[in-house]
Amino acid sequence: MDNVKKLIPYWFFVFTIGFGWFILAPVIPELMVHLSATLSEIVLILSVYGYTMAIIGLLAGVLSAKFTVKSSIYLAMAFSTAGLLVRVFATDYSEFLVLSIVAASAYPFSLAPVGSIAESMDPKKSATIIGLSIGFLFLGMSFGALIGPYIYLAFSLTGIMALPAILTILASIWLFIYLPQYPERYKGKSLRGSFKPGMIKNWYIGMAMASISILFGDIAATALGFHFTGNFLLKLSGLMGGVEFLGSALGALILPFIFERYHFIRLGTVLTALVSFVFAIILLYSLVYTSFAVLITGSFFIFGFFGNAFWVLALNSIINYVEDPGRAGFATSMYSVATNVGVAIIPVVISAEFVSISRSIYGIIPALLIVLVSFLISPLILSKGRQATVASPEAE
């Protein structure tokens, strides 16, 4: 339990990463003017976090496996602090993009090896630790999206870029103080045995749930435009993103802890998969074919709540396939890479179909099929390995 308490500074640091990531989303038009950039160029800045995970995620896993978990986190603190702090003073798009990539590199180095972080702190609470780690990331994203407009109105673009930098510096100082106390177990392990074919099922779920979640955010403004106009459309579109991230944060923070605490990890995994599929149907139908704002908002929240919990449980069960806990970080890094490769492809392809109500069905069907397959394979992702017997006696 003492080791778990030491993770509080780490979770605050992860929160600042999410906060700095999406605080810019509500002020895209202002950034376009400030940087003399096009919409696609600004969207690229908001997307670099996913690309850095896809490209750097495996390196972060190798560092945690071959050296220590701490080495990866030290790099995350350095990249986040340098990128966000210097970016405050950038006025050119190229500079802003490069510094955003530097800051975004903190994401894979802090979260890709989360399996080793969980295992080194308390293997009996791995689902809870992973859930909290992912949950605080999404909580930061939600807070950034929701309060970003108000920070802009009060302090302009300089304030909206300076606040994440200040929070990251404070979080890094706090984490730097505690990091030397983190365990140095599993140092210098071989990566042999880090991959097992059974992991591919987990990869699919991670890719599917993250991609469809991003898809819903991408199509929100367009689909809401079928029924709403003006300022109400703008406010409702912003609310959808914030609500989905908030649901994702709370789902990751609460459900894995409950399922692990009361020993029904397997049942909880299937339950979250089922509810995610049901509310994917409700969300897409209400978003495209109705103007019932309360139903749409509630569907975004519930899908985020159960969908991200399902994603976390699939990530946690990756550890089941790894016999040596020292390789857990590399195993979860592979999961994160697969997830972000999907995020880079699937939403882009499917969202193009939501240009009109009549064409939306061609986007709805593949989106629902992707989530349906995730539900169908959900009972199969829990192997009868080391972690399954610890966290969920029923898995035996």
C-alpha cells in the first residue's frame, strides 16, 4: 500500500499530460490565426500524441524492461517540461509543431510501460493501478477541454499555453522527489517471451475501443449539425468531447478497482464490453437521427465510462501472458502502439461517411461491427496465467 501511495505524484504528472493535450482543442480558430496555419495543420498538432505513442511506445517499453521503469519516467518529465515551457514563446507554426512533438513524447515514455509500473508497485492491484493511471490521463484531457475556453477568455492564448507548462513543472518537481523511492525490480531483463499470440485479441480490443471513441468525437460536430445550428451547436459539440473524456476518466478510475476488489475481473470485462456495444448503438442512432440533446450527451458519457474501463481491463490482462513481471512494461507498450496505430487509421476512414444523414449508415455499420467483435472476443482475453489467478479467482 505504501508503494501505491508513492504513485500519487506520478498520477498528477499523467494528469498534466492529458490537460496540456486537449486544452488547445476549443481554441483551434485562434491558433490558426496566431500561427498563420490551416485547420489541418492545427489538427495535426492535436494528433501528435497518438503518433508519438505509435512510434516511441516500443522504445519506452524497452527502456523499462532493459533498465528500470524510472528511466522512462525521467525522460517523460524532461520532454514534457521542455516542450510545453518553450512552446509558450513560439510564434511560428514549425516551431510550435516541433515543440508539441517534444512535449507529446512524454505520453509514451510515461504510460507505455504502465504494466511494469503496476507490477513493480503492487502486482495484486495491477488493474487498479493501470486504471488510475489511464483515468488521470483522461481526467486531464476532460478538464483541459472543458475549461480551455474560460482560460482563453481570461488570459488569452499565452495563458492557455502557459498553464499546462506551469502544472507540468510543478508535477515534475513533485515526481522527481519521489521517483528515487520507486522500486528497481526487474532491471536488465531479456525481452524474450514478451510477445504471445494470445495478445493479439487484446490488441484488437485496444485498437477498436480507442478508435471508435475518437471517431465519436471527430463526427460529433458534423452529425450534430444535421439538427442544430449557431452557438448552441458550438457549445454542444464542445460539451460532447468533454463529457466523453470525463466518462472515460471515471470509468478507468472506478470500474477496474471495483472488479479487482471484489474478484470479478472476467465478468466485469464482459459486462463493460456488452454495455459499450449497446451504447455505441444508442449513441450513433441518437447522434445522427435525433435532436434529443440529453440522450446524446448521456450516451457519450456512458460509452466513455464503460468503453474506457473495457480498454483498461484488456490492457491489464496483457500482463497475464507474460511469465516474467519484468517484461510487463514492454508487453503493455505493444498494446499501446497497436491502439494508436488504429487511432491513426480507423477514425479517418469511417468519419468520411458522416457527411450527410443518408450516407451515415455506411459509417454506422462498420463502426458497430468493430465494437461488436470486441464484445464477442471479450470472454477470451483473460488467460489463466499468473495475474488471472491473483486478481480474479473466478478466472481459474
